[in-house]
Amino acid sequence: MNGMGNDLIREGRLRVAMTQAELARLAGTTQSAIARLESGRTSPSFDDVMRYLRLMGLDLDVMLVDRDESDWRQAQSRMNSSFTQNHDELIRWNALNSDMVSQFNETTA
């Protein structure tokens, strides 16, 4: 099972268009070790994730923020809505979005 570190390494490698063999050469390991890492067969430490990302010329920004429960409260409030209510709300939001896009396009034309 892939952890976040495994996915970050794979995503980083793909973003910089690097092969597993190229990353392995930079890291002083083998292509098969990189493949095991990306597939989740091995789990990298946080320090290893940072090291691999930096070898690719990338960095990872981690930020601690206050927990915001607003998304969960909104989801809970919608759990009791019927399919029809949710559908109607989606239609309303789509119409609002279309109007906003039209207004934007008119002002920028």
C-alpha cells in the first residue's frame, strides 16, 4: 500500500520528467530500489522523501494550520438532503457559475 511519501516521490519524478534509473543514479541506489519505493513495497522516512525531492530539484512545503471544521459541517448538513434537493442545488450553482463566466467574458472582451 502506497503511503504519502511513496506518492510524493513518484509524483515529483514524473513532474520533472525523470526516469527511475536517473533518480537512482542521483541517489546512489538502483532503479529497482526506486521502483520498490514508488510501488509502496518499501516506506521512506520523511527525511528520505525530502532528500529524493531535493535531488530532483524540488522542495516540499509543510505548513501547520488551525483545523477548520467548516467543510465537515457543510457535508453533515447536506447528508439529510434528498437526491432531488442536492440535484436542484447543483443546477442552481451551475447556473450561477455560467452567469459569472459570461459576465467575466463580457468585461474582458
